[in-house]
Amino acid sequence: MTDFLADRDAWLTTNCSIARTLDVVGNRSTLLLLREASMGTRRFDQFAARVGISEPVAAARLKQLVADGLLERRPYREPGQRTRDEYVLTDKGAQLVPVLVALRQWGDTWAADAAGPSVRVEHHDCGAEVHAVLRCAAGHDVEPDGIDVRPGPGLLRANRD
Amino acid sequence: MTDFLADRDAWLTTNCSIARTLDVVGNRSTLLLLREASMGTRRFDQFAARVGISEPVAAARLKQLVADGLLERRPYREPGQRTRDEYVLTDKGAQLVPVLVALRQWGDTWAADAAGPSVRVEHHDCGAEVHAVLRCAAGHDVEPDGIDVRPGPGLLRANRD
DNA sequence: TAGCTGACTTTGCTATCCCTAAGTCAGCCC
DNA sequence: GGGCTGACTTAGGGATAGCAAAGTCAGCTA
């Protein structure tokens, strides 16, 4: 099993965590809605306007995000307005923030305007810029090419005759 | 400008780094192809088989990934075979690895089989498990709810009359 | 030089995503 | 209790992403 990468064809793709995550957030509008939610957007029309999608799409995606447990509907009341629901990130949804930060970081480096990126992400406590980095459980910083992929407990193998 | 999040509607979405990254890798098959590339897959038919996509789709996406500079075609020759091209991650492509790790991590937590995730990502140097974490330039660990979003140098504002 | 093989391309179809435009509906204000 | 407003839904249609099946093509091997 040492050189198990060569054996890669024997794996089944049915238990790939990346693919399963993409089943939930694998389209553009869903990730952009989560971007908005992580930046404090809460109301339906603001989601649609800020993401730049139509209302039918916003309604469908928000409904799915609530069904998947990434957003939560919570009643609220503005003064002089009637009761409404707002959409707030759950803990499950907030755990996707590293994905958003990593995506933003790549775009800042490779796709920003000459003037630079449009937003800057800061640490709330100290104001320093925030990055997504790879780190191992022993505390070392890890470079993108410094990772090895090994079989995990849920690895399924195809039957080979 | 202190409470600029309330002013969010004045932003234009045209210079959002997340959206621009999604313009490049915003569909399922592209990210799964990058997953494969980061795990060492190099040949056309292996990409198609391991990602579970048809050959026409694999051809189109790989071509686009090369055009976008995330993959590079490199001639190689196996003994007794003719010369072919293989697809290898460029530095630009490798910088998306944190995105893949963050996606995998979320799937491991929220969408894995009861038996656990199918693969484990280890630090090449020490074997400890690798995670995507948020860290600020001052060296602090940052929680998903510990970030503030501020205007950056490339922020475009809509004209307001 | 004939055949094999890996790497695609072509064709034709389906499904999903997203759009605009026009409804619907609930409940606070007056 | 009639109107307004925010939050959707419905209807109809275009673009993109995906599939399977079959065809092309280059260049080693024999």
C-alpha cells in the first residue's frame, strides 16, 4: 500500500469529500450567496442585488441553502415594518469561510484589476490581513506541493477480479 | 467609511476576487480535474476515468485549464510508447490547493460516510494531517467569525446621484 | 506498411442554470 | 379595510454543461 497512488484507478469516487462538498456548493450563485452571508447580508432582495442574480434564482438557492443547513431563517422586525425572516449563516455554513478566503486569495493574486483587489480581509482583533494557509497537526506550515495523499478509513475499493 | 458594510449596495461586483476565481474554476468538473492533477494524475484517459466525466468534457476542460495557465502540457515518453503530452499543475494551478484542501475538509466534517473520509492528507515532511486554517499577518489564528471586510485599493463604487 | 492504442473530436441529445417579465401574497400603515 | 412593500412564485425561453456513441488521427510495434 506504500505506492497506493499508482493504484488510484481502483478507488471509487463515491466517497470523495471534495465532490460531496461540490454537490452542496458547486455552483457559482451558491458560493456568491455564501460570500454575502459571511459579509453580513441578511435580506432577500439584498442577496439578489449584491450577488447580481435574479430573484427566482436567489429564492431557489437560498431555499436549498436552508435545506442543507448552511443558512438559517430567523424572524426579525425592523421598526415600523412587519415581521420578516432573515438568512443567517449557521455554524455548518461558517465552516465554509476558509473556502471563500482561499478563493478570494487566489483571485487577488491572479485575477484582480491593476488597482488591486476590491476588498481586504482583516483579523477582527488586530487588523492584520487574513490568509488561508495549510498547516499540519504538528504545527508546521505546509506548501501546496508538500502534501501526500493517503488512504483514509472510508476508502472504498472497486472489486478487481 | 467606518461602517462601510452598510454601504455595500454601492459596490460594484465586477472586481470581486471570489467571482473572478469562480469564472476560472467555477464548475464541478474543473475543480475535480484539479483535484486529480494535485494528486499526480497526468494522462488524459486517467483524468476522465478518475473524475468520472466523459471524454468530450475532459478534453474541453483540460484545454481550458491549459489556456488559463493552471495546467501545462509537457511531452513525455513511456518506454515502448510514442511521445505524448501530459498535464502538469503550474504554480498558478498549485496555488488553488488550499481551496481543494478547504473543500475536502468541509466534506470530511459534514458529508463523509460513517466510516470516515476516503483519503487523508498528510504533511510530506512529518506525516501529520494537513488542514486549511485562517491566519492573520500578525500570526494569530483566526476563526471564521473573526474576520472583518474592509474596502481595498481596487474598490469600485457605483455612481450615486 | 499494417495494425494498434492513446488522445482526442464530432454528432445529437438531455438537463441544469440563469434570465426577464409578470404575477401572488401577507401584513403593517393610514 | 385599501394600499404599499418586501418576499417571493410562475411562465417562457436561451445558454451552458453534461452524456453516449462513433469517428479521426498520429506514430510506435511488428
